[in-house]
Amino acid sequence: MPDIIVAADSQSLFDGIRSVVEEPDTTVRWVRRGDAVRDEVNARPADLVIADMQIGTMGGIAVALDLKLEADAGRIEPCPVLLVLDRRPDVFMARRSNADGWVLKPLDPIRLRTAVRALLAGGTWHDASFTPQPAVVPVN
């Protein structure tokens, strides 16, 4: 039975994510503050943390870094982190945070569900939406 923590301070974002990932055998917990995610994971380990990039107290990048560093130090159980990014340039920071995956807003159910399933299966998932196309410059 998967246990998923959604870290977001927006009710509408939480509702949107929950409607996609919630199944009869899945538990979805809501944490409204980024700085409370580690305590929640420490109290009851999760199978996945989905963190919004824009949380008022501690954003998704900081949440991912915190969880990864604490797990590496052996202070909490490791769990994959899926970041919800606002724009394509945020991918740079998501990579640097060592997040296991990311999806870009606006969210659609297919991409989100695919990402969640990949991370719950032990893999990674990196949203390729809005990837810039390289420009070919002719050489004279």
C-alpha cells in the first residue's frame, strides 16, 4: 500500500495531485509547510514525497535537498522525491537537488501518474515538456 506525502501550501494543487494519485490502496498525506516534511517522514516513512517548487516556508528544492542529505546521513529512511516545477529553467535546480523526478506545471494526469508510478517502482522520471529545440546554424 503506497504512502505518498504531498508538500504544498495550495489547497487546489493538493486536490489536483490527490485526485490523480489516490487509489483505494494508496494513502495520501498533506503537509502544508516544507519545513515539516522531514518530521512527517521521520514519524512515518513514506514511499514518495511530491513537493511543490513554491511552498512559502521551504520550497520543493530545499525539501528535496533536506530529505536526501538526512537519508544519506542515516537519520531518516530514504524516500524518492518528485518535484512539481513552475517553469522549464527550474530543471537546473531540480537536477542539483538530486530529486528523483520532476513534472512541470501545468500538470496533466497522464504525466503525473506516469511519474508517480515510475518513482514508486524505484526508477526516475524527468518531464521533457517544454524542452527547447536546438537551433541549427548554418556554417558558411
